[in-house]
Amino acid sequence: MPPKKENSGCGCSSIPFSFLIILLGVGYWGLTHLDNLGIKKFLPEAISQLLPNNQQATPIAPSPLPQTFPNKTPALKPQVEQLPISPRKSSSQTLWEKKAIRGIYLSRYQVTNNASEQTIRDRVRYYRKQGMNTIIHGVWGNGCTMYNSQVMQQTFGYQSCPNQFQDQWLDWLIDEAHKQGMQVHAYFEKGIKIDKNSPIFDLAVSKRWIVPGVDKTYAGVDHYVLDVEIPEVANLFKKISVEFVQKYPTIDAVQWDDYLGYHADLPGKIDRTARLTRFVRQMRSGIKQANPAVSFDLCHHNPYWGKRYFAADWQNWNVDRVFIQVYNDANFNQELEYAKNYAGVAISDKQLYRLKELINNPKIKSVLVFPYAGNPEETALLVQKTLQ
């Protein structure tokens, strides 16, 4: 048997075809990823040029590092400052604000004890805070002024009542009130009546300026009425009135009350109605000539009672505004019927329980409050509480 022949060559013919296919695939992958393997730079340039073009020029960007954050609590959103919420107004407060005049009376003695400018301005702001828009402040009473008056000096030898006050008190009060959107009405308290404590009482008696008899309009108080039918007395009041509105040209109004009248129980059956009317009209005319912007006001009894019991026929006085006093609680409803035809009403601090009734009545245009107890600050606070 002939000897067995040995195979020559590499023996590729004996390698399975499928293995060759895998080997070629791996080789191709290796060539196309030489850059990533860091091998391409060691190959001859000729081999390198045989690689696909997109493997020669496209660099591979490094993968971004994961972001790291400091380990701290994230900042919270800044808190928005909450504005104080204004308390909602009651319906009574809203109706109160619609009244043309919401006034508080201050006696002439409210300016005593050398009240400082700051005290007076603070007082005005206090009343404004309590819902008032008008201060009716006494400037005359019991026969003398609460300001320095040249008429008083020439007539009696002194400038004012013997009370302590700073000369500029009314200037400060008017100025602050106007800054606060308020008005100031000068109150001629007690009108033409005086008592035995008046600094002019003895002189008035000696000159016979007083109507005979005692005026007992209010129980427990003896008043004496200065007789304006006497030219010297009439001229005193006219001069005082004109001087005042010239000295304080920005005053909003002057107001007289039921003390501008003669009580019917004075002795003698004398009808002083026509003469009182003539006096008031002349006084008003002088005020208007001196300061046309000033309102000449009256707070008096209803027209029937005024004429019947006080010789005050004020419907013929040509006054600018009239407020009806309704201090007599027993006749309250009857008085309101009169008040509907005029500028408003005046009540006392004892009648604040009627305040809501008044503000709910659209025919009552204004409300003035008189502090009978003598504490206007407390009265104003009670008014505000009543409306809440």
C-alpha cells in the first residue's frame, strides 16, 4: 500500500466556513475601532488611510460628569409681608360717614391749662379717628372770649376770660383740622347770657345791661340775659363777631345756640321777638361783610318752641344752617319731623342709643353730639363703639 501522503499548506480547507465568517467580522470591527482602542496611531499610514472616512475625523466627546450639589437645605421662597387687614366697616359706620356733618362739641374750657400745640393737634387727630369730621369749639361764653380780643381790651380792660390758654391754640386747631379734612365751627357758648361768675357781671349790673329777672331755662342754673336792645350791648356783640371772623379768616362757621333768646318767663309782658330778629340780622350782615366765606349757623329749638318760648323767630334771621336740638327725649320723634327740613340735629351723650336710628334716616343730614358729662373724648369713643 502506498505510503500515506501528508497534507501540505495551512490546513485552511479543514476550517469550517462559519468560523471564517466570524473571524472576518471581528477583524473588521477591530479596524474600525482602532482609535478607541488606542492602536490606530501605531499603524502605518497606508493602512490608516484604508479606514472609513467617518472614523478619521469625528472626535468622540467625553461623557459629562454627573452634576454634584452641595448638601444643604434648598432656599425657601421669600415670604410676602402680609398687610394688616382693615376691619370691615359695619353698615352703620358706612351710613354714618355719609352724614354731611358729624360734629362733636368741645367746651371753651377744653383749651385751658396751657395746652401745647402737640396736645391740640393730637386732640384733633383723635376725633378724626373716631369718625368725626367737625369740631364745634367754644370761643365765647359767660361774657368773655377764649382768645385775645382787642374789643374786650378796649371795653373791659382785659383781653379774654381769666383762663389759661396759649394765644395760638385756635390757629393750631384750625390748621390741623383742615389737614385732616375736617372743619372747625366756632361755638358762641351761652350766647347773650351770663351768670354771677362772669367777669363782666358786676359791670353789666352797674350799667343796667341785664334784662330784669332771672332766666331759668335750665333748672338749677340762674342766668341773666344781656339786653341787646341796648345799643352798647348790641354793638359789643357785633364788634366781637366781626373781629373774630377777621382774626380767624379760615374758620368754617360760627354757631350760636338757644342762649340767643329771651325766656318767656322773664318778668314783664314784653314781646322782644322783632327786636331780637333785627339784632341777629345786623350781626349776621356784619359777619358776612367781614368774611363772606363763613357760615352763620344756629343750633336752637324747633321753630315753634323757639318763637313761643324764647322770642327767637329764627326762620326770619337769614341764618345759613339750622340744627334742631332734640335733647328733650320725651319729644324726640316730634322734633325729628322738624329736623328733616333743616341741616340736622343735636343730641346729647345720654341719647347715643338713638344714634343708629338717626344715621339710618336719610332725611337727617347731620348729627352733632353734645357731651353733657363733660368728657368729649369719651363721648367720641362711645359714638364709634355704638356704630360697630
